[in-house]
Amino acid sequence: MRVDGSTSAAIPLLAAAATLNRVVELTNVPASGRVNAMRELLYRCQFPYADARMMTSSVSVRIGADTLNCRDAVVPDAGRDSLYLLPALLAARGGVDRPWPTSRQAEADIGLHLIVYEAFGDDVGTDAEGFRITAASPTAQPVVVHLPYPSREASIVAVLRAVATRRPLRLHHPDHGVELNELLSALRLAGFRITLGTSLLAMNPPQKDATEGLVWPLPGDAIEAGILACAVAVTGGAARIEGVRGQDVSALAHALNRGGIHTATSADAITVRGADLDTAVPLSVVTGLARGDLDTDHEPALLAAALTTIPGTHTFTDGITPHRHAALITQLARLGARISASVPPQCRVVGGQDLIGATVECTESRAGTALLVAALAAQGETTLTGLAHIEHAHIWFTAKLRTLGANIEEIA
């Protein structure tokens, strides 16, 4: 089994390509719903953009130079991913106008985005309907951004705004997740000089402008690979999942090994080789933002694996998306799961429970994939509604489970 390119890494890279006055080709780009929506947004905003070439389940995307063609474009609201395009649009148009998002969490996250823009000297205005940003006058002065805590989205926005303005950036409390690291690696290829430390990101623009084209290959989808590994684990099977860097799934592999599930990583794969549950120890899982920490997007599938397969009492703490547990636990209860305690951001579960098939609802992709993992371990038939949330993030995900041997049928 081979995973597609990473959707989460593709979105910031597409936005970064739109900020550079150079031709950029992204390869191994997945044809997921989120990526297709971002490609549509680039087209609607009139960015010079060549159509994609299909390569099996992935695509190669080429974005042209001279982004000033989008000066007269209207900024459509296409979800949170579209916020990554605002730095490019500010550079091209001089201002943007956006409505507030619908969720409270997204609105709180945008508050951090506005801190970033204000640090760059941009004029920020808000009212009951939304927010407006007017770009500051061009300058080469360094920018210092102090985030109150590490934020994936705000860190990426700060980097993209620095790219668009070609100003030196000093970002305090940066995120250290895969998405930001992939973005920084791509920008280094474009000549940006970057140092990422524990609490400070320093970035300087290229010493001279370059015009030659760039090729940015995307890594394999570590989130998808980890979820598939959990699916194999709960069925007692064995599989090698390729196309993912081992370092991006090492924390998940370590947790599965502690749970008695034999898991190994290599340079480009994660392998599950059955289980010896007599060696399992209770898991105490804490998600984090640094490379090597368990990714918050792996946690729901691991929770489902522990609940159904790994003996002992396990504790899961997700301080990054602390309210995700509530929606997932409600649906797991329909399968007969007993969750002993759940107070955000922590929940405690007893592992090795026998679940019974039922009808459950997917309300977002990570909880939905966790429900699929739990359904594979449950007795009888489970019906999952809201499958579109999963397919939006992971193209042909149920087909990949079928390839691994799962008995899954999509119904209208």
C-alpha cells in the first residue's frame, strides 16, 4: 500500500507558490477535496495557473509568475485554507476583506492571524461582519512577531507574509509541525535563509531575486499512513505502508509498540507486523507540535485502536484540539464504547472493549477515520454517514482500506 502526497503540506505550499514571482511546480500533490478547492480558489482569484497533470492518484501543479494579474479579483470565502492566500492577495491588491468564520475556534485562530498582520504594520479593521486588512507601505525593515503560544496556522501565515513582503522575520513561539517544516524546506530551495530553533524562527529573504523555475515535491501523507496503520493494528493484520517518511510517523509507531503492536518505520514506510498484547503497557498519550511528538491528527485513530485492542487503562491528552474528544466519544458510545472519564483536553479509556456495529456519524475527517478504525474492530455491520468529510481530506480512503482487506461498501 502506498499513500498519496500530503494534503496538509500541499495547502501552504500552493499558497507560497502564489507569493513568489517565479514558476513553481508542485509534484505528488493529492487530488483530495481540500486541494481541489484550493486549486479552484487560485483560479477564481486569477493567479497565473497552469492546469494540473494527472499522475495516478496524484497531480503535478504548476503556478506561473507575475501574480499581479489578480489585482482586480474578488476574494471568495472558501474555508480556512483560503486564509493562507491572504498574504499573496495583499501583496497583489493592497487589501482584502473577509467575513468572520462560522466556528468559534476558527474565529479565535483568526485573532492570532490578525496579530501577525499588525506586526507587519498592516492596517486591520474589524466589525460584526468580518475583518479588513490594508497592506503597509513597502519596506525592508525586519518584522518581529510574538505569538502568545505556538499556532500552526498563524506561524504559516507569518512566514507567507514575510515571503510576500520580502522582509526579514523573527517569529517567537513558532509551530514545529510537519506543515511548517515542509514550507520552510521549500522556501530554502527558493533562496530564503531560515533557522528554526526551539522558540524562535529567523527567516531572511534571498540575497538576490531569481527567475528560474522551482520544483517542490510533496512528502507522503503521514496522517493517512498513521490511520491506515491503526486500521491494520485493530484487525490483527500485517501491512507495509509506503510513501511516508518514517520520521513523520515515529511517535505513532512508538505508541503502538508500547501497546504490544509490532510496528517499525524506515526511511519511506511504516510496517505493522501483528501483535503480542501480553507485552502491552497502558498508554499515556500527549499530543505536541514539535517534530517527534504525536501529531494531534494521529490521536483519534490511536484512541480507537487502544479502545478496541490494547489492554489497560489509557489516558489521552490533546491540548491542541481539546474539544475533538467530545464529538468522537459520543459516536463511539453508539458502538457500545465505555469512556470512564472525559474532561477536555483529557479522556481516559479502558482498552480491549468489544464493540457492536451501529450507525454512527462523521462530522469531521479525523474523528471519522477513527470511527472507521473502531468499526473494523466491532462485531457486526457499522454504517458511517458523512463519509464526504473523510474523502475531502483523503482521496479514495475507503478504497485503500479495501486494498488492505477491509470489507467496506459505499452506499448512496
